[in-house]
Amino acid sequence: MNSCHLQHKAQVPGGVRWTSSCRLAPLLTASPVRALIDDKISIRGHFLPPRCPVTVCAQMQSDDGDLWEAFAHFNTNVNGTVNLTRDPSVGGSYLGCEPMGLLWGLQPAPWAREGLRLRKKKVETPYVMLMSLLKGHVSPSERPSTELAALTAERWYMAPGVRRIEIRQNGVVGTLFLPPGPGPFPAMLDLWGMGGGLVEYRSALFASRGYASFSLAYIGHKDLPGPQNRINVGDPYFKSAFKLLQDHPQVYPDRIGIIGLSFGVYLTLRLASHSDIKPSCLICINGPAGSTIKLADADGRTEQIENDQKYWTYDDQGNVSFRAVSLPVNLSPESKVKLEHLTCPLMYIVGEDDLSASSIENANLIEETLSAAGKSQLFTRLSYPGAGHLIEPPYTPNSRASLWSVKPQKLVTLWGGHLAPHAAAQEDSWKKILEFMETNLRH
């Protein structure tokens, strides 16, 4: 509540001058309060006592209903304000001046289920962040604490006007996102890893930035041929998906790139090495240049993904690392992509603390092969110390480990990555991904 009163100060010609002595209620602001997930926001606390300890807390429910939270300790300045763009956190989820630390620092609440990973499942709705300003240096899990002010902010993957179109066509299963307007647009084919299903949020964000994007399912989806623990579609399936983009009336047929993460890197490289597929650029994030699973046929269908466990390793807690599975020496020779056939620019992104794939070794293999073929100019490497496997759009939290499977056995898999350096890698790589796409798909 505002505390105000008027004080009679002096008699002056023509009347009486009054002065106001107001102490305004504490206020927390965020600008903008509604933004895309890759937009920065400015968070500030106002009208606080000077040089006093406060905590700024962010809480959010995932689409599965799990609570994620982050908090940071600050000391107000002489004017009684705190500005997260300028002021360092002295404790909590992160340290130092990190304007977006409350967002990438989100972690499951202390009582949450084991092995959580934050992934947006319903891209038509935002993440709703509750931000609060608390008295003193406190931990939100140790409440009660005095809440001085609060606000809600929305974080979106889909910009207004982006269209989401479910595709079930000629056996191809995916979701197409189109930017606002008539087009035509440059486009991306979006391939994720062995986690399976249909992951839409990166494609939704690409469309929000002006690119048509087709997120493609290829394993572990109810609309694909079973069983769900192996890849039952081959090269013709991926070629059909690429051609579906090419034939779309709102897509430039000669301005299509492919992006892959993890096993999606192998699929990206395999598809681009075919002479009848002509992508304009490739983006590969932490993945192998050959199949990590035995192939059942020459078209790239696989055996069951749990069949070969000889290269799995475990930490002291029993968490599994798949890193050694994708060492080039361990990849089945017949599955290795003929990298010398690649004809378009390739950006490879390496998390140097990747515990799920041998990214450094595969990047080396790709670079050496292209160089030997006289194509070194096609290759760009981005390498990030302290970053793990799951390099995703920025200002989203990393999970160093998460639940991989419940059946036939409960498995928690290691991804690697430390919060602050991983966050820095996501921010920098996303900016460079968009610049790479701009150069190769718009010009």
C-alpha cells in the first residue's frame, strides 16, 4: 500500500506550496511481459529500501504439471532498485550478472519427480512464469517468506499468426509450421534424436523467425509402423518429407535446409549425401556420422535400439552414458555416411561436455573427410566448453541427466552440460544458427 501524506511547506505569493512525501509500494516489472522464448526480457524491482537484501524468484509449471523454479539474491542500490540486466546475483540459482539467469536457471522443485527434462509439448500455449520479489536472501523452498511484489510473464514458441499444420500424408508423419503471410518462405526440415515422438518447439520458433519448418517423426510415434523401439521407415520416407516441403506452394523449393540433433545428425547427413536431394545447408548438433544402431536393411531401418549395449557406460549412481556408442571407431562401417558426397555448407555444433554422443570425434571425422575431398570451405564448427548434449533454443534450462526409459528397465541417461556455460552456448549458437540460415537460405 502506498504511504503518502502532504506537508505544508511555505506561504508563497498567490497561494500555498505543498510537498508530497510518498513511499510507493514495492514493484516488480518485466519488459516485455509477453515474448518469444528466444527474446531477452528486462526484470527490475522498484521502490525498495536502499542497500537491502532481496530475492527474485521465478516459478513455472511444465506441460506435465511439474514445478520448476529459480531464484537469485540481490542487494538493492542506493536508489532502492534492482535491475537484473545490470546487477550481479550474489547467491541462489546462479551467480554474477546474468540478465536471463532466472529462466535458464530453472530446475525442478526439490520435491519433484526424478529425472525431469523441460520440453514444451503444446506449442500453442506459452510457458507462464510467476515472478516474485521476496524480502531478504531466501530460498523459495524454505517459505514462508515475505512477498513484496509479483507479476506473470508469458514465454512463447509460436508468434502470433504462425500456422501449425498436422501432416499425415503418404505415410509421412510430422507437423508443418508456416510463418505469417503468403510466402513463399525458405524452409527447414527438423530432425530430433532417438527419444522419439514428435518434437515441435524448435520448428515453431523457426516459423516465428520467418522460416517454414517441418518437424518430422521417425521413431516412437503411434502413427508410424511399429514396434516403437526401432526405426521402421527408411530413406524413401525421409526423401518424401523433403519433397513434401519442396512441393509446398508456400515454400521456395531451392531454399531448404536440414537440422538434426543427436541421431538426427546421422539422418541429416545420410539424407544430404543422396544425389537426388539438394539441401541448401545443414545444421548438425552433437551427433554421429554413422548409425549407432545396427541397420536392418540398406535403406536405414534399424534393429531394436536396446539390442546392443556393449558400449554403454554407467556412473556411480547407475545413470547410463551413450557417449562411447557413437565413437567413429564403434559405428558400423556400412552405415557411415559418404561425407565426401556433401555439396552444401554444414555447420556442426559441439558441446564439449557432451555425455551422450562423441561429438568432438565426429566433428573431427567430418572436417577431415571434407578437407580430404577438397571441400573444407563447406565446414563450420562451433565448439562450446562446459556445454552438454542438448543444445536447444536459448534461455531454456539444461538437464544434465533425465529419465530415458521405464521399460524394460528404468534408465536415467546422462546428457552433460553445466548450467551457465550451457546457457551461454545455447544463446550464442542460436544467434549463429539464424545467421547461417539467413546467409544460406535467403541470399
